[in-house]
Amino acid sequence: MKRIVVLSVLSLFFIAGCHSEEYDYTGDPTIEGYLVEVEDKSILVVDGITKEQAVHMSWIELSKVDGKQYDAHSFHIDSSVFGFFESFTDVKKGDKVKVWGKGGANESYPPQSKLGKIELTK
């Protein structure tokens, strides 16, 4: 009986350890720029533009300006995992932010990642 209890407790620790991921968000952010799109569960951040461009232009309009390919990154909230962020209601289009991704990014343009951390900047 004692053996079963010990194995059960060890199994619980193993399962809990598999689901907890620790990330260090003290280093350089994935991107720093302006919010161009803000939806309930996703955002698009673009670097190299002005606040006025972020507020008044869509991503499609920005991508057509001078044929320039901006540094941009899309982030989404991972709804399958309980986390701090539930929606992007505290930020708006035109806000300047620093954003850290969680895990890797896919190879699309703009790349897409799960949200790790977001900070408003001045």
C-alpha cells in the first residue's frame, strides 16, 4: 500500500512538472513597436513605423508602402493553458509595446507566437 501511495505522489509531481514552463522575460523582447491590430485574443506589433501610421493604417496598407517589409510579429493568447492573459482589453491600436513570445515562432510573415509578456512603453 505504501508503495502505491509513493508512486501516486511521484506521478503527480511528474505530471505537474510537465505542464509548468518557466520563461525568463528579463532579456530582450521579441519585438518592440506599435500595435497595428488588436483583437480579443491576438495582436500585431510592427517596428519601424510612426504612431500615426499605427493608428491610421491597416496592416495591408502598411505592407504596400514603398514595398517595404517591416519588422512585424503577431502574438496570440494560448487559450488551452491557464495563464495571466485572457484578452487584450488593456491595450489599443497605436500603443507602443515591448512583447516577449513564448516558445518558438512559425515561419510565416509576419511570424506568429504565443504571448509570453507584454509591456506598454512611452
